[in-house]
Amino acid sequence: MALVINKPIKMVLFDVDGVMTDGTIYMSEYGEFIKAFNVKDGLAIELLRAHGIKSGVISGKASSALTTRCQQLGFDVIETGCKHKLPKLEEICNRFDITADEIAFCGDDVLDLPIMAHCGLSAAPADAHQLVLAEADWVSECNGGFGMVRNFVDHLLLNQSGLMLNEIYQPLLNKIARDDLKGVEQ
């Protein structure tokens, strides 16, 4: 499926379970214990930042594992424990002075349908619910938790920037090289 962008995307928001993870939740008697995230997807968040695109999560679930990972990734927006996501989208638009059509949202289940319909671009992993697959503007060939986020970000930047794949990664590689040099100099 080709990715078509009608207006420049300034922010990408993600659901977590089923998009950034495979949807598996490991539980103990104390509640949610761990989540498995794909490190490739984490680099995609850095890549967005390197291109001046903000990022965040709007998740129906809340857990310490999720909060820890979101903080590690340095998301601009972290909204968890939120089953009704559309009001959060409106708050985010006001907070960042952007419109919903400048936001891309990646979701996988029926709770994501209202926000997907309001964003300028919607994406889904290959294993999303069939109603989400029918609504999504773009469907990844990757399942949730298995590089879907990275796959989407690559396609978004390729289409939005007009650059080649190696060129979209250059700002990130330059930043890493600069950061490495700073560490050596100190």
C-alpha cells in the first residue's frame, strides 16, 4: 500500500499494545510486570526527532513498564490509561498549536478508530483488527511489536522529504557522531 501524505506531518502518535509491542502482557500477582519493545522502533523515534517531528503515545493502558520506556525514548507526549483517545488528541493539538491533519496516528484495535478518523494520516500494523485495517491510510507489512513503527517512520520520511533512505538517516547519524565526539572531548 502506497503512503500518500496530503499535508506535512508534524507529529506522530502511537498506540502501544499491538503497535509498539506484540500485544502480549506479562502479569504477576502485582499486576503488569514487563512488556517487550522492539529496539528498532526506538531508533525510529530518534529519527523523527532528527527531522523535527514530534512524537508521543496515547495508550489505553497504563503501567510502570510503559512509562519507563516512554521516558527512555523521550516522547514529547505521554498519555496513558486513556480509553477515550479523541479528547486527548484535541488537547495535544492545542498544547502544540498544530491541527489534527498534521498528526499521524498508528493504531491496531477498535478503540483507535475514532482518533484514526480525525488525524491527517493513519497507519496500522499488518496484524491489526480488520476494522482498523479497513480504516487505515497505510498498513505496514510488519506486525505490531516487530518493527512496525520503524517501517512506518521510514515510509513517512521517504514520502514527506523526497529524500533517499540513506539520506533520511544522515541527520541521525551526524547527531550520534557529534554526541560521540563530545563524550571523547570531555
